Amino acid sequence: MNTEPKRILLIIGGGIAAYKSLELIRLCRKAGIAVTPILTRAGAEFVTPMSVSGLAGEEVYTDLFDLTDEAEMGHIQLSRIADLVVAAPATADLIAKMAAGLANDLASTALMATDKPVLIAPAMNVRMWQHPATQRNIATLKQDGVLFTGPDEGDMACGEYGPGRMSEPADILAAIMRFYGSHLPGVPHGPLTGRKVVITAGPTHEPIDPVRYIANRSSGKQGYALAEAAIALGAEVALVSGPVHLPVPPGVELIQVETAREMLAAVGGELPCDIAIFCAAVADWRTAADAKQKMKKDGSGKVPSLELTENPDILKTIGHLKKHRPPLVIGFAAETENVIVNAQKKLKAKAADLIVANDVSHESGVMGGSQNTVHLVGKDDVESWDKMSKQAVARKLMDRFAALYIERA
Ligand code: CTP
């Protein structure tokens, strides 16, 4: 990229997560990235301008109509001085302004006026995050090319639980470093440096009604281990994950989804990429009816029957893409019998380049367990590996995928 010292324009919005932005400034500066901070009026309710400018070692810009600032540096100029504009925390309000193109304070004006890429770290209450208006705005911003990190899922300051927590400062730094095509300190450049890997992982949950869902026993361990292994090879990794209880490997961009349809949309949003790995145990079916209310017993003892409909096949969809088909498409096959033959059929039907087949019969203990025995099924050959930990399988698989990718590139 450029040879000038790295610089970001950091917009600190008005959310409780603003305190984490202080740590982000510290981490950025430690990583050799200068930070020009803009603190919104609401942001200043959570952190003081003095602590922000103290940590950044620079003046903090606080208001559009501050004549002194305007005299020193106009907001247009301010919006252009950095390589990247980062909004963290990006509140529901700031996101809505960005999506609507409003420019009524310094932060929103800088975001409108900039000609530089924008990375945002959303932070808000879970209901606000899930609100259709926010989701609409997020989709608009993704279309506009805005980069995202988070939000994470977890306990919130407001006492609720769910997605909406701002990414940890180290993860925001990782996203910034990915933008610069560089890597976290301690992570070596590897064969996949500058390459993007998209991985699906975990189960999907298909709602029956607002309280019940169809699910499966996938723990997500294999997919998360692959994400970690891909990072270690230098890749930029987007992990599209169904509901699981696993820590996110550092440096990985996590996109949380629930249903197969959401997973397909999320994968589509990450294209183009270099390698796509479909490790998720996607539910093949969902209920045909979209019950908005909880299904109730009517007292007659009659048992309801569930009509099912087929979910989209994500691997098959991506494997058959004409435009933006990743150069390397890897599928998994979960089988309880005829493992190899069934995997060969899937390779063909889903237009994958390679299928990693495993025996998921109850006796194998693979589903939810920490070990795996895999067979690499290609067009003309099959290679069977010994039983190993899912981490070891992941490292070996990623080495193999990297070699295959380079061979074909
Ligand atoms: N897959 C997918 N979308 C689906 C179903 C499966 O992307 N709706 C992917 C899985 O992530 C895996 C591969 O397809 O990479 C095979 O999944 P598997 O569950 O083994 O096979 P299915 O296609 O579901 O077929 P069946 O359940 O009949 O074995």
C-alpha cells in the first residue's frame, strides 16, 4: 500500500463501548498506526476528550461548528487525512445516518465527505441490532462497500444477552491490520497472505415457532479450528457461523447467523474470495409455515404435524456460480454409511473441488467430539487420514488447501 506512516481517522460514537476505543487507540499506536480522533457529542458522555487526545497524542475533534477546528482543519480535509476511517463504537444512530446519507455533525459529515474506505464496529442493544431498520441499514452499508467488524454476541451492559456487543479492541485492530494487508504481531506471513478464506461452521437453527427450532449436534469445532489454521497461514478469514459456544480465534471476522437462508446470504456477502470451505452442518429442511405465535396444545391430545420444506444448499449454490465462484471450493460430507461413495456423489452434485468426508455415525463420536477421521475425496482419488484431533486435522487440511490453491492459481 502506501509508504507513508499508517493513519486512521477514528470516530468514537456515543455508546457504553466507547471506553473500549481508548484501548483501541493504545493498541493502534503500539502497532505503529497514528490515530486522529473524532469524538461525537454523545461519545463525550462516555469518555472525555482529554483521555482520547491524551492516548492518541493528538488533538481530538469534537464538533462540526467548532470554529477553531474549522480554521485549523476543515471537515473535508479531516475526512481525507487517513488511510482508513474507523467508526467504533458505531451506534444504531450513526449507522442509520450513514445509510441515509445524513451529514449533521462532524462525525457524519466526515463519513459522507471521505474518499477513503470505512470500517465500522457496531455496538448496540441486541434488540436494536436485530431491529429490521438496523438490519436494512447494515445491508445498505455492505452494499456501499463499508467494512465491518463484529458485533460480538454476549452479555450486554444493559443486562440482556445476544449480538450487539462491540468487537474487542484486539479484533478491531486485526481488522485494521487486514486492511493494511499486514498481520497481527507474532503471526507470520504465510502462503495465504493476501488471500481471503470464507468458512461456514456450526449447525443452523430453523425456527418452528418463536420458541422452538430444528437443530443438529454440530459443535462448530472443526470449522473454528480451520479458521484458526487459515489465520496462521496468513489468510484473511471470514467465519460464517451458526449458533455455537466457542471462542472466536483472534484475527477472524465472525459473522453470526441462525438459519440456512441467513448463512447463504452471509456467504454471498463475503464474495469474492479465494477459498470457500463449507464445514457447517446446515439443516436440510425448515418448516414450511412461518409460525409467528407459539404453537399451543389444544387439549384434544391431537399431535400437530410439521410440514417441511427444503433449505437452500449453500455449497451447491456457490459451487455452481458462474460469476465469483471461488477458485477453490471445499465441501464436507457427514455420512453414517457408504462414506466414500456418498462423498463422491456430493463432489459431483455440488460442483466442489474436494470433499472432506467423515463418518458421523454415533459410534464414531465425531459429532460434538474433539477427534475426527477424514477422507479427502477428489475427482480421481481418495486419501484416508488417521484419527486426529480436530485441531490437527484443521492444520493439515489448511496446508493442503493452500497448496492446492497455489497449484491452481
Ligand atoms: N451443505 C450446504 N447447504 C446445505 C446442506 C449441505 O452448504 N443446505 C454443505 C455442507 O456444509 C457440506 C456439504 O454440503 O459441506 C455436505 O453436507 P451433508 O450434510 O453431508 O450433505 P447433504 O447435502 O445435506 O446431504 P445428505 O444430508 O442427504 O447426506
